[in-house]
Amino acid sequence: MKISVLTLGCKTNQAESFHLERLLNGSGHEIVDLSGKPDLCVINTCTVTAKADYQSRQLIQRALKNNAKVIVTGCYAELNRERLHDLGSAVRVVRNDDKEKIFNLIQKQGSSDSGNLSHYPRHRPIVKVQDGCNYSCSYCAIPQARGRSRSIPVGKIVEEISFYASLGFNEVVLTGIHLGTYGADLSPRGSLSFLVKEILRGTAIRRVRLSSLEIREIDDELLEMLQEERLCHHLHIPLQSGSGKILKLMNRMYSSEEFSRGIERIAKRLPTIALGTDVIVGFPGEGTEEFEATHKLIESLPFTYLHVFPYSLRPGTRAASFPLQVDEAVKKERVVVLRDLGAEKRAAYLKRNIGEKLWTVIEKVEEEGATGTTGNYIKVSLRGSCSWREGMLVLTHITGIDGDRAVGVPENNPELFHL
């Protein structure tokens, strides 16, 4: 069949969809987008914000208008099963816990698991190592949709990454709903640091990148491991708010002071590391004083980029009933202020990297060069004469800045690894 796998939301969703595409492709199905008139659409939905809910509904409607049968899964589907059942027999809902069964619903025969992935443009496969969350942030509906934390065994993860390495991929991204809790539910008990060690020891993958981690989950052992060349010098550590009052209302497990000390400790140990963060603005009760506390804290810390989101009311969460909901216009103003600050920090980090030589994974070949991403999460426009191929790992000399990207040229006689 011609099958379209459509994905919204987090890296965990992306990892699940990529795994499904690999199985389907290995069994002879053709992976297409909606314009390819698929026989079947698998839609992996998201519910992290009201916008994500809307996008999920729109994607389902688009698929139905294309006369495709639809399998809907993911967090929006989990929390809106009855609503989706009302769409009729063309739509089948598969719960998050049953995502692994989607392949069997489509294909009763076993997969060769060795298909050609040239149709898939991602050059850093995302590997899901954990699912679920035991925490209860007051604004978040994801634990309701994903359940408690569950870790995938080390051996299975190493096997999957070895498969990607055998195909010529040079980087994988480890992800989970709450990545830092990896291994706590295993017997014997494991840890993220142990998992990373086993990946580095047991696979030939050139680079491993970690997705989002909480500040309390970054210990001395992990910081020591980040000295390793194969582990990307990049951490994403969500702050959400710089106000102690708002952090308590959010039910976050740290104070602003603890967060600040943690970031400064990381930057002292790893001065060149890329540090990103998430921020929610306009949370209920966030007045001018609380917002200014967030702005001041972010301004003082060595972040290299920010992801800024306006607070989105999620039905069924505690924050939905909080008083002092913030006006939408005020949220928009505050988003702009913090995104401007993030742009300043990004520009400063790019400037500090001029003159550095950084390994870059090529993501897109263009007429006059290529674009890619470095280990420390800098987007680079590469210029110069080279036989570019998507997926190459190129040693790049950073020579300047163009907008929000660095500009670089490949080193003479670069060592190239390609798909």
C-alpha cells in the first residue's frame, strides 16, 4: 500500500513514527505524503497546547478528504477517543500503549527490517528510550495520555542504534517523555548515564545527542561523559519560569536559585556547551513582577537559545482552574520580549564560535553549498566546492554569521561519512 505517516509534537512522537516507517518500508509499503494519495494515513497526534489539538484535528480532516483510511494515535487521540470515534468507520483510534501494534494492524507478515530509508529526510534518527512521566506539573496533560515512566531495555536500544549506524547514519538523538528518569523502573535499576556508556561502547555511531533533561538530572557523571567527543556538547534544560512563585504554582521540582546554580555549574565545567531552555509565559498569576523575574534570570544565564511558548489552558489539569488567567494580548507581548532576548543570546553564541572547527551533519544540499547542524547545535550554511551528500559528517571551519546561522567552509581534504 501507499501509506502516509504524519507526525505532530515531540521528539518521542517523531521517534515512534520513524520506527513505524522503517518497519513499513522494510515490508514493501511505499511511504508517501498526503499529496501522494495514500491508501492509509497514520496520524501521530499531540495535545501539549490548544494549537496542537487544532493541528491534530485539521490533519485528520485533511486525510479523510483525501479518501484515505486513517489510524489515529498519540496524546490527542488518547484524550479524545470518543470524539474521534464519532467520525465513523474510516477512523481507527489506537491508544498510546498499543502503538507498537500498529504495524501488525497494517501488515500481518514479518518485516525484513532492512528497507531503504532514502525516502526519509531526517539525518539524525530519533531513538525513543523511555515513555511516560511520574511527575505532575500543573499545566501538563501528557502524564494523563502517556502514563507512568517506562524504560526500554538497554539491549534493544543498542540494537536499534547499531542498525542505524550500519546504514551510515552518523548521529542519533535519545528521547523520551521524561528522559532523565531512564532506568529507574528497570531491574536491576539503571540510569541515563549507564545507557549512554553502553551505546558508546556497543555501537559505532559517531554522535549521540540527548534531548530535554531536568536540571536535577544532570549529575557529575553525566557532565564528565559530556567531555567525550562522541556525545554532543548540547543540553536542553527547561526552566519554564524564573519566578519562585510561578514555579511553585507549576509544581516544578526546583527553585529559581537552584536552577541558576545548576546552569552556572554546567557552564563552568563545559564553557563551550550549547544550553537551551523552554519558557512558558502568561501562566496564571504571572504579573509584571513575575515576568520580570523570568526575564532577569534568563538574561543572567549563559543560554544559547530559547524556546518560548504562551501558556495554553489544558482541560483536566489543575492550572486550568487557577485564578488570575493572563490576557492573550499580554502573553503575546511577553513572548516577543523573550524571543528577542533569545535571538540576542543565539547571535552572541554564534559569534563566539567564529574560528572554531566543528563536525557538521549535512541535512540539505543546495545550489551553492549545503546546510547542516554541528554537535553543539549550531545551524551552518556551508559554502565552497565539495561533493555534498545529505548525511555527510563534515569538519567545518566557522568563518562568519548570516542571520541566525553560522557560515562555514569544509576543511581541506575533510573526512566525510555519508549515507
